[in-house]
Amino acid sequence: MSEFRFPRLGGWRSWRLSRLRRRMDEEFAFHQKLEAARLVAEGASPAEALREAARRFGDRRRLSTLCHQAALGPGWNDTKGRKMTWTHDLRHALRALLRQPAFLLIVTLTAAVGIGATTAVFSVISSVVLNPLPYPEPERLVRIYSAQNQNPEERNYLSAPDFADYRDQSQVFAATGAFYDYRETGMDLTGQGTPQRVRALAVSAGYFQVLGATPLLGRVLTAEEELASNGRYGAPVAVLSHHLWQELSGGDPDLVGRELVLDGQAYTVVGVLRPSFLDVIQGEVDLWIPLNLDPTNRWYHRQNWYLSAVARLAPGVSLEQAQARLDNVLAAVEAELPQEREIRVRVLPLFEDVVGSAPAMLYILLGASALVLLIAAVNVANLLVARGLGRRRELAVRAALGSGRLELGRQLLFESGIAALLGGLLGVVVAYGGVRALLAVSPDSLARSEEVSFDPRLLLFALGVIALTTFLFGLAPAFQATRIDAGEALKSGSRAGDIGPAGRRWRMGLVASQVALATVLLIGAGVLLRSFAALQDVPLHFDPAGVLTFEVNLPDSRYEEPSERIAFHRRFQEKIRSLPGVEAAGAVSKLPALGPYNVWGVAYHDKQGEVQWTAAEARVVEGEYFQALHIPLLRGRLLGEEDREGQLPTMVVNQALAEAVWPGEEALGQQVMAADDERTVVGVVADVPYDHLGSVQPKFYVSHQQFGGNRNWALTQVVKVQGDPLGFLAGFRRELSTLDPELVLHRPAPFSELLGRRRATQRFALLLMAVFAGVALTLAVVGIYGVLAFTVSQQRREIGIRVALGAQPGQVLRRILGQGLVLAALGLAVGLPAAWLSGRILDSLLFQVQARDPRVFLLVAGVLAAVALVAGLAPACQALRIDPMTALREE
């Protein structure tokens, strides 16, 4: 036997072992002296007697080791012994769990769902909200907007002169950049094989300085290239993204200096950005070209709002100081204008602008997933308590046979720990798959989605919650078992398996807490469902069904003259209308209900003859646009062939603009200055919303044939068909190629699908909340069922006596089902007030619905009561099958 090595122990246990060693040494010495004295009495010399007594007594060191090992208990004798003990416990735990596969499966799945759901949602939040923007000193980055005085919270574009004033006169920015959001149309790249559409962003030279972008090859844009006019853009040069550079040349550095044909014109590649650069403002961009900021450009006037701006605050300048300075600059500009524009300037943190409303939605979903984690932990605790209480007799017998609390606790922890470990491993898989699933169903508007990755930090936290739960609730039965009288436990008629009032209260409390948490999630899902239903019922005043939309970009190099562009659209729509199944074909500069567009405004004379100005959105239309969408005509006529170039400039207004400019008067025949010309109102149409929420603002429509000279308008084709809209796509492409084989038909989509994407945020939140609520409800049902089934098994004798004394089946059924309703009532008593108090959290996701809708509260209460009854049916039926005589004999 190896020599005994005392473990390093502290406190009272170390002192106790030291005292034990002294007492054993004293005991050994005492018996050795007694034996030596007996030998002396028999005639041996004292020295011989001591030697013989020591020989007869045996190996004193070995005896001491055995005594110490017995005192310390199994597993403390040496390293090999500890390993053997732990191996034995592990094998025993595995056998015990495999004897109850249902318990192992439920605990594993419950822990995996709680861990995976919370970790997946937190991974998205960490990437979108918690991580700073991927730029140097991102806290100094801001966005600059304009807003109308009557709507100070809006975020509108800037005019080019306003941007130049803020850049040159404010003295609060280290760098400023402007960009033209041409992402929705892009540019056609030809000469590289099959023509393709690339995402282009027109920017000022300061854009790269603001974001700290440095080139991998070549250089970025310069200020001089902003003034070399190329129509809507500056000099014909381009900076490529790393991914487009790889796609076009495979990483050939000689691509810098070569030319690419964009929209039919040659652009020289002057640089390639690093792969680490991410344009979070506009998403994935393929290339950047210079803006045209030449003051002689016809776009360069204060009534043309089309630019977006970003800036980097100078060192030591706060957001408030920048806002105050820009207010002063704008006030000085307005004082010099002949007519005040009634606008203001807004300076916002870039981070807030990029993430938008995502944090509110994501934090709500994180809270919901955290509730799922809590419910999972409570369910695991409930299962562990039930299993431990069901083994009280076994544990009591083992305690009576000499097993201490430490040994019993170690055994139980091995069992619960294995289940928790399996749940954690499966939770990693669920979390990783959950992140991918979240990205798959997330709305396109979710900011920074390309940066989302699996975050292991919350995985550790979620694992810790489950581990702590298994430790606390898995260890408790071991301590309870050592307090049970072993003799009582061995009696066949013993009630030692009874959990007692305290145990019953524990289990009922755990299940009631599950019901309470499920109540909060169910109410949240119910309110979101009502909100989404309200969104579906928003009056659009047009019909998107059967409408296909797509875009065709006409390059300046081949369609420079307005007459050429007008002729193309007329010929293309004539070809489209000639196809079988096409009912109407038109085009528009911006589709309705998909967000605001350029605000041009109208100038008119009031009753006193004074010139007034009203902000209004402009739409350029072509062909049968109104007919394709079935937009109602209220008065007058629609735009048609008579509204062509060279004829009297005309316009159609919506009801909101007619009421704003001519309240109580007839709008038909009125003349206003709009879209660079004095125009006559020939028709009034219904108010078509500019967003998916049904928001309406003044709007006017002009004919593309009378406005074709302005290249600001990139028309979206709108075609009403019979049948599946995408089924007509091949025919449209064929007709387009007959007109111009180098043109690209891009971004085709049914209009109803585009509208659905606008509701994607609400749909995303509803989907996840519904999933979480479903999981919570399922776990609550399992909890109620488990408590009632355990209660029936514990009360078999009592139920048998009641039946023997004449209790009717209905009475037994009501008793068991009543206990389920009590659990539901306890949970509702906590969950309903909690949902009421936390209801305002959902306000940012709701539309025309109150977060504290009493109808939803009543519905959820009814659902949970019904679920409690359903969960209690199986245990109640089990109670009805109890035979009184059999139950009495068992006791």
C-alpha cells in the first residue's frame, strides 16, 4: 500500500484530523506499553519486552494510514482511490440516467432550448448594438439631416448648397462627407462578360476621411474630382471595394489604372479599399464614384434636397455644440433667402442612425429569450426536485448504511451534471443554428446584419445558470435524505417517499413561476399579433396584387437627350402591353408605401396674392401607372398622351395637397410652380401612403414626357398582369433585349412582396415572440402535468380511501383538475400584473394597438386555464383507475 498523504484541508476539519492523529498515537503507545509490561511479568527484560511488543503489535504506520483513511471517507485516501471513486460514481450516474431516459431527454432538451435561444439572440444584439462601429473613434461620427419645422423629428436630405455651408462655415467638424443614395438603382457594368448591376455610391472626397478608410491599392477620391462635371457625377473615376476587385480581376493589382464601363461610360479605377472596410451606412457597396458638387451644376440649388451627409466631430467638440453651430449657420442662410424654407438642421450620432430602431426590438427579444431561459431553469429544477424526492427512500437507506452527505451529494451531482452537460453541448448547436436562423428570417432593414456572428460570452452565462440550477436543486435531496429515519424508510408501509407540505409548496411554487413567465410571453405575442393584423388592414388606396415591378437604367452615354429617354419608355411599355396577360404598364420615380422620397414642394399665390411654399413629395410617372395600381381618380383626369413635351405643363395632386393649398376651394385648374415649371392641376387622386404604416403627406405627379430632362428620376416599371407576376419576367427581358441588348432588367419583384418586406420587422418580432411563447407554454404544461402526476402517485392511499368511502369519479376528477387550476391561478396572479407593468416596453413595435389590451389579457388567462385542465386530464384519469384495495395493500 502506498504511503498515506494527508490532503490539504483547512479549518476545523484539519484541526480535527490533527487531534485524531495524536489520539491514535497515544492509543498505540498505550497498548504497546501494556503488552511490554505483560512480557516483563513473564520474565523478559524491559528492552526485549519492548521489541517483542512492537513486533506483535504490527506495522504502526500502516494502522495509522487505515485509520486516517476511514476517518476521511472514500475517495480521500490517495489519487488512485479518488479516481476510482469518481469513476465508480460516473458509471453509477450513467446507469441511473439510462434507467430513466425520459428524464434525461427532457432535461437535456429543456436546457438546450434555454441556452440556445438566449445565446442566439444575444449574439445578434452584441454584433448590432453592443459592438462599436468599425471605424476609428466611432463616438465622434455624426449624421446631418434637415427637417421641416412642423415635423422636427423627421430625417430628410440636404441640398448641396446647405451641405457646403455646413462643411465650410461650421468649424466644428474635422471632416465632412456627402453621398447620394443611388443604392436603389446602381449602375450597369458592361464589357466584363455578361452585363451586371453593381451597387454604386456617389460620394464627396471627405466621405473616406470621415470613416477613416485607407486604400489597399492606389488612392481614394479627391476634392478636384467633385468639380469635374460629368452630368450627375464628378470626374469619371472609381474606387472599388475589395470583393468587386477580387471578382473582376482575381486580385490583380494592375486593375488600378484600367477602365471599367459603367452606364456606358469609361471610368478609370484609381483605388481599391481594404477588405476590412465595411460601409455600415449604406450596406454592401461595390464601388464609389465622385459626386458632382460644382456650383454651376443645375442640381446645385437650395430647393433640391437629395444629399445625405456624415461628419466627424473635431476634437473637444460635443454633439450639442455642433448642433448649436449648425443652427446658427442655417439661420444666417435663411435670412438671406427671399423666402424662408421653414426647415431646421439635425445632428445625430451615427451609431444611433445606423442601428435605428433595432435596439428596442432586439432588447425586447432578448428579454423574451431570457424569460425562456428562466423557465427552462425552473423546469430543470422542478424535474431534479421531483426525481430527488422520488428517491428519498433509496437515499435514506444508503445514508443508514454509512454514506455521508458528501458521498450522496457527489453521486446526485454527477447525475444532474451529466444531464446539464448534455444540455449545454446541445445548446451550443441550438445557439449556432439559432444565429443562422435569425439571420435567415431577419428583416432586410436589420442594421449590421453582415457583422453578426456567434457570441460565446452569453453561452457561458446561460451554461452557468443551468449549472447553478442543477447544483442547487440536484444537491438538496442528498441533505434531505440524511435527515430521514432509516428504520422508517425500510418499513414497507412507510410514507418516507412523501415530500411533505414544504416539498409540495416548493414544487407548486416552481410550476406557478413557469406559468407566470409564460403569461408574460403569451401576452406579448398576443399584442404583437393584433398589431400585425392591424398593419395588414392599413388602407393603401391602391391594389398591389398581380403587379410586377422592376428597374431599367438608361446610361447617359446612349440616352443623353430627354427625347431619347422618353422614346425608349414609350416603346418599351408598348411592347410590354402587347404581351398576352398584361393589363396595364406604367412607370414611376418612386413606388408608394415604400418610404419617403425627394421633397420638392410647390410655390403658389394665396388669396392675398402672396407667394407661399408648401413641402410636397414629387412623383414622375409614365404610361398607365395609375391604372396599373388602380389608384382612384377623385376629380378631373389622369396624366396621359396629351401631357407631352411642348404642351401646357400639367400635374395631378393628391387629396392631401389639394386640402393643404386650396382648403375649401377646387384644386382643378389652379396653377402652381412645381418641378421647375409653372403647372396647371388637371386631376386629384386618392391619398396613397408613402410608407407601410399608412402615413400620408402632400404629393404631386408630373408626366415623364414633360420632365424627362431631369436625370434625377430613375423610373421603376409597374406592370399589372393576370396570373403569377414572375411568370412574365422572361418575356419582359426578351422585349428589353430587342430594344437594347446591353440594358439590364434588375430588382424584379412582385409589389405585394415588396410591401411584405416593409412589415418584416414586425413579422420578425412576432415570429420570435410566438416561438418563445410556445416554448414557455409547453414547459408550463409539462410542469403542471408533472406536479399533478406526482401528486396522484403520492396520494394513492388517500384517493383509494376516498373511493372506498364512496367518493364518486366526478369528485376525484374535480379534485385533481382543481389542483391544476390552482397552479394556473397562482401563475396568472403574478404573470398578469407583471405583463401589465412591462407592457409599455412593446410600444415601439406596436401599431394601432395598446400594449395593455384587456382583450389579450383575458384571452391569455382563458388559454392558460384551458391548458391547465388539459395538462391535468392524464393524471386525473390515472387517479380514476386506482383500485382502493390495491392502494390500501400497498400502504
